[in-house]
Amino acid sequence: QVQLVESGGGLVQAGDSLRLSCVASGRTVSIYSVAWFRQGPGKEREFVAHVRWSGGNTYYANSVKGRFTISRDNAKNTVYLQMDSLKPEDTAVYYCAARDQSGGSYYLSLKYNYWGQGTQVTVSS
């Protein structure tokens, strides 16, 4: 089992930055990749960014490309999401998710078997 705990959310103004953290514990050796998803008010959960636990290419949703950066620190069992130039439409609960198997479709939430509790990000205009 893997446990994930997110932190770093908050209330900011448009144009500000935030850095979210996702700390993994438990059987972290089994993690294949980690992704961030978000769910805005009245919206479905959507993919934000993805990174392999062992490193390698990163992937982003078009809506955040160039503004958000995903990174990981394996020594700390932590994945970060640096969010710059935030917009009101970025307002959502942000979730960290991990999976222990490969198989493409990194943007699909059903591919992930471990989830954090979420952290709220609110961007005011």
C-alpha cells in the first residue's frame, strides 16, 4: 500500500505562484509514476501533470503547459507541482495520484490506484 498526503494549497491572487507537495509513504518502491489531477467546482476531475517516479519525461495538460512544473525528489519521497501565473480557472481541489503499473494513458484517473485527500487551491481575480 502507498499513502499520499498533499499540502501547499491556499488562496492567492491571479498571477501569483504556489507550490504543492505530495509526500508518499508506505511501499514507495512499488510506485511507477505520479500525477496531479484537479477538480474544479461543478467540473469533472481532470489531468494536470505526470512524472515517472524514476525520472524521465514529464507530461502536462495543455491548459497548464508553460505555467506548471512537476518534479520529484526521491530522497524525500515527494512530488511537487510548481504553479506559476495562476489564473482564476485554476481554482480546484488538487489531488496527487500514484500507480504501480505502467501501461500508457497516464492522463486517465482510472489508471491510478492510490490517491491523496486533496488540497484546495483558490485563485481570485
